[in-house]
Amino acid sequence: MTATVGVVVLNYNGLADTVECLQSLAALKYPRWFPVVVDNASVVDPRERLSHDFPGCVVIRSPENRGWAGGNNLGIRYCLENQADYVVLINNDTTVSSDLISRLVLAAETHREFGVLGPVIRDYQPPCAVQTEGCNFNRPDRPEFFQRVPVPLVVGEIPKVIEVDIVNGCCLMASADVFRKVGLIDERFFLIHEESDLCLRARRAGFRCGVISEALVWHKWSQSFRRTGLRHQCYYDTRNLLLLLMKHGRSREPQRGRIRSLISYVKYAFARWEREMDAACADAAEAVVEGIVDAILRRYGSHKPGKRPLRRFVRQVFEWRRGIGRQTARVGATS
């Protein structure tokens, strides 16, 4: 029997992108799939437009912006309640190949040990450039936290699968069994690194994650951040990275332990803050500081304005460290 697939598209003030994405999905060759659009409390309610243009599309309107995590969870629940064997999460600022679902399902049904799969993703413009492939996380032999895994493009009768730690949330397909065993997306993340957490939880539960060696999605690059600004990206990245590391930085995994992860995190956060300061983006730099403070205080979910008692201390430490670095550079230049 052909597996049933639910496809979840999250919309937040990006109706034009969502319409283009659904138009490309309408050309899918796969016989048993259904689309679900979750609207994250956009300014303009898209239900009338989408119901008219895409009669078979289910549209769920959230009364509040629940972020990537909470919005997608609404769609995942609907898919599971309607007997989906697999759930595909796909960004609304994408277009897809008509073979996307058929190739992902074929790979999943052939390689049943893989609970989470995704394709290679190309840039929307120019459409030939590869944007993302595979990703490993926090391996001790590399300085960066997210480490690229090359996925050669090879089209065969059966899709080739390259095992990775993390499948990019731009287009991710997970089996219903994954959600039943590990639960839904952790809504504490709200936005950024939540798909990484889902993949790592799936791996710890015994599933494998992989990227098929075919480029089947074209992505426009973070349209939501272009609307909300760099500050949001800096805040959620900094805050959620520490949450991710504390959840998954364990010595029994092929990753850095928690102490080494914490040291690397502090270096990363300072480098990001300094980069924003050097670029005269003081607001984005302050968002990095807020992210660190909220991570320490375990303030998760949507960013909330207000006083943060540790913010001044963290900022002063970074300014002190930046001053030492500049003084060292001046001494080196004159010696």
C-alpha cells in the first residue's frame, strides 16, 4: 500500500511565497499526499485566499505566532490525526521538484532505518547553486558547531542516502514513528535550531538521519528574517544554541562533552558579538547579549522585552575582552 504523506507549510506574513510554494507542490507526482498550511497569526488572514486558490488545502490559523516550532507542531498533529505515515515540513519560501515526495518516500521505504530524510537544497536564484547538503553536529575534530557533510548528486533507480546528524529544516521528512517515539518539536526553541534538536533526539532514540543525493528543493534564503530583522536571528541563534548544546553535548555521543561545548559556546558568542559591533550593528550585538542571558536564566519561547539583570555584566565582560584583543593587536603591530 502506498504511504500517506502530510506536507506542512508554515506561513507568517509571507503569503506570496506560500502561494508560489503551493503552486509547485500542486505538480507533485505522488498519489497519496495532502497539504496543510499553518498560519502563524499573520497580519492578513490568508484563509480565504488559500481556500479559493487551493481547494484541497487545509488551512489552520493560529491565534498567536508560535514560531517555527509551535506552528509546525499544529500541522504535525493534524497530519498524525489524519493517518499520515510521513510528515514533510517545508519552508514556504521554497519551490519543489515534482518528484520530491516520491523520491523521499522511496528512500524511506527502501532504507527503513532512516527515520528522518531530506534532499539537497539549491538556491532559488541562481537555481543551480547548492545551498545546503548534510550536517554533522559538534564533532570534536572540527572547531565549528555545525559541520558540512558533502552529498554528491547521483540520481539512480533508488535514491542514495548519506547519513548525517542533522537534516535541514527547510525540507525535512520524518516518519510518524519518529514523532510517536520522541515527541513533537521542542517549543522552547521557538525559532532556530529546533530541527537540529528533533534530529538529534531521533538519533538517540535509534533512528538514523540522512540526506538523499538529489537536489529537489529551491530555497529563497530566510525570507522571515528579512522581514523581522537581524536582531531576531542573533537572539534566537545565541540563546537556542546553548539549549541545544546542553541537551546534546554528552560524552557518550560522538560529540564534544558539555564542558568543552560550553567553552566553545562562549568563544562563539563573543566572536558573534564582536563581529556585530565591528559592523556597527549595535542592536544585533545587544541581541547576542540578551540571548546569552536568557539562555542562562532558561527563558525560552518567544522573545519578550524587559529587564535582564545579567545583561550589563555580560556586555562589560565582552567589552573588556574586546579591549584586551585590540591592545594585543596594537602591541603586535608595533613590535
